[in-house]
Amino acid sequence: MCGRFSQTKKIQEVKKRFNLKKVPDNLGPLFNIAPQQDILAILNESPDELNYVRWGLLPSWSKEPKTPYSMINARAETIAEKPTYKRLIKSKRCLIIADSFFEWKVVALKKVPYRILMQDQDLFAFAGIWDCWEKEGVIIKSCSIITTQPNPLVAQIHDRMPVILPQEKEQQWLSDETLDNVLGMLTAYPQEKMTSYQISPMVNSPTNNSEEILVPIS
């Protein structure tokens, strides 16, 4: 499960890091991104543009614009088999922009939140799938973050982790038409390039969106 993450970098940093031509002009820091919010993603239909999409997949065939909570993530192990996902993994992939994600470790029957990020604290991209729902002139683009088995660092905190793509594989993720190649990218990111630390329980509430959430707790 990946149920919360952050993207706090400035728009010019995002534009440069992902070599984009078009980005939103109203981008602000997002310290505590939760499901059903609009998040930043690069869709394979426009690989040089940054888009806002809803986090929580709304399949194109849905009768109503409602998203089950379970659709925020798609498991790498079954993504090519599930009816909802197998079409999308072949043709509608995306990069979801982040600079950290949060998981909760069970300690003495309590859930303790941790921030997990790159050693250099730089931007990265989750592997995602997306779809476009349209009805009566309303268009909603939405996405799911793909998850996999955790690396040893994340395994100390949680039993799943989001698929983080190596920078050199990001464009291949968007463009490769060979399903075996695509599925081969759905692995755990190397633990030696990542770090983690305990953060405030403030993160538990998605209404809290302040830099204070990211302060380490000793």
C-alpha cells in the first residue's frame, strides 16, 4: 500500500528534472498528498507535459465518477491479469511525481509514521497507470500507483512499497510497447539509494499540509 506521499519541489525543479515543455503555473508544495486529491503526473500520451490527475483510478467504463479507495494502488504481481488493469498497463502508463512517501510501522500496537525518500532528497517518479473517464462533457483523468514487494529498508516499516523507476528507465516506461519489458521494470528500488526517518503523527490527517509534517522526530 502507498497511501500518502509528498511533492514539495518548485515548479522549475520539476520541469528541469523531467525535461518538460509544459507545466502548470499554479504548482505549490504538497506536504501530505492523500487519495482523491489531484496529483502531478506525466502521461504517456504527452510525455513532455505535466498534468494534474486524480489519485484513485476511475476506469473509463464506470457508470459514476466515484473511485473505491482500493483503486489508489495496483499490485505489480497481478497487474497484467486483473481486468481493470491489464488494458492500462499495455497502453496507459504514467510517471507520478514525488519527493517522498509515507508508511506506518506498527510499534507496540501503535502505528508510527515514517517518511521514506532518496538519500539526496531529490525528485523521483512512481510507476503508474491512468485512465480517462468522460460523461456528459465531464472529463476526469485519474491514476493508480503500482506497488511491489519492499526492499530491505522499507520492509522494516511496511510489507509493500511503491514502484520507483530509475531515472534512466522513466522514458522507457512511457514508451515501451513490449509488455515483458514493462513488467520487468516493476521491482523494488535499491535500498542503498534511499533513507527513512520517523515523522509527526500530524501526517495522519490529510487536512494537515505543512512543512512541519516532514520534520524528523528523534
